Amino acid sequence: MFSMFQDLMQGDYINFMIQLIAKAFILLCVLPVHEFAHAWAADKLGDPTARNLGRLTLNPLKHLDLWGSLLILFTSFGYAKPVPVNIRNFRQPKKGFALTAAAGPISNLIMALIYFFLSNLCFVSSATVFHILGSFLYSVGLINVNLAVFNLLPIPPLDGSRLFAVIIPDRYYYKMLQYERYIMIALLVLLFTGILTAPLSLLSGLVARGIDFIASLPFQFFS
């Protein structure tokens, strides 16, 4: 879980700085895209709630959550402030709710593909500076995958719970929301203790390898 700090203790300062800068980049430039995607999808599907509350923006100060940001720094998994949605405003309520929830993780997977492609492009060069840049871009891509996988967990207030709400009766979903605070506390404990980090990392690794394979195809074709 604390691999970044293990690098620091072992004297691998370059890798420590790469991961630290990558996580800062995620907080300032990637999480806002994830939340903007939610707000944009909701707005296009008929719900202006996020736009009216100033969430249809790439300004990170509008989106960052303290605990979610700390999780990213320490575990590479995390979240931002949930974008408010009024399901009654959607023309097709359950479909609109699901598409809005899916927009954030989809944006992360698209960004992962882009960053993995740019990383592969950097590794074509033999110059050390490009290898460092390639490692940074790969780290950003990997954290994007982590965010997509983590946010698809069917746990409120994560995006997966909103997708889950589409397929279960409303009474069960609202019952689950009553325990949201306790569920999140349990989730934080599982992540900080590393119990949940290992299976999430395994799943994220499988997804990342698949996306990286697609991103590397152009370079294999022209090699």
C-alpha cells in the first residue's frame, strides 16, 4: 500500500518523485475530468443540478474530497465529491442515472488509454529524460485505471452504487443509503489496512494490461 514511501526509504528518489508528482497530477487534472464527465452527462441528459451548483467545471477546488484525496496519495485508489444528481429531471430516469454514473469511470479508462499510448511513445526513445517521462505517464494511466475500478464498486457514494441502483428495487437502494456513513468508514479501514487494496490492485492490473496492450499496438505494428 505504501510503495511510494518504501521507495523513499530505500533511496529510490526518482521513482518516489515520479509517483508523488503523478498523484498530484491526478488530484489536480484527472479527478476534475472524472467529475466534469458526470456533470456533463447529467446536464446533457436533462438534469441541470450539477451545472446550477457550479460542478460543471474543471476547477479541482470544486471537486476534491479530503478523505478521497488522502486515499489516492496513500493507496492510489480514491474518489472526489459526488456530483449531485436529481434523477427526477432525467427524461428516462433510470437510464439517465446509469449513464451519468458510468461517465466518470469511462472518462478514466479513456484517459488511461491516452496516457499509456503517450508512455509507449516516450519509451521508443533511448533518452533517459523520455524514459522518466514515460514512467510518469504510465503511473498516471495506471492510477486512472485504479480510479475506474474503485469507483465501480457498488458502495455508496461511489459510482458503482448508482449503477447498482438501476438493477435493484428502490427500497433496497434507499436502505443501503441509510448506512452510507458506516459503509464508507469500513471501506476506509479496509483500504488503509491493505485488506481491500490487494484484490483491487489485482483487478486493476488485469484491466491496465489490457488497455496498455491496446495502446501499444501501433508501436508493434510499425516496429
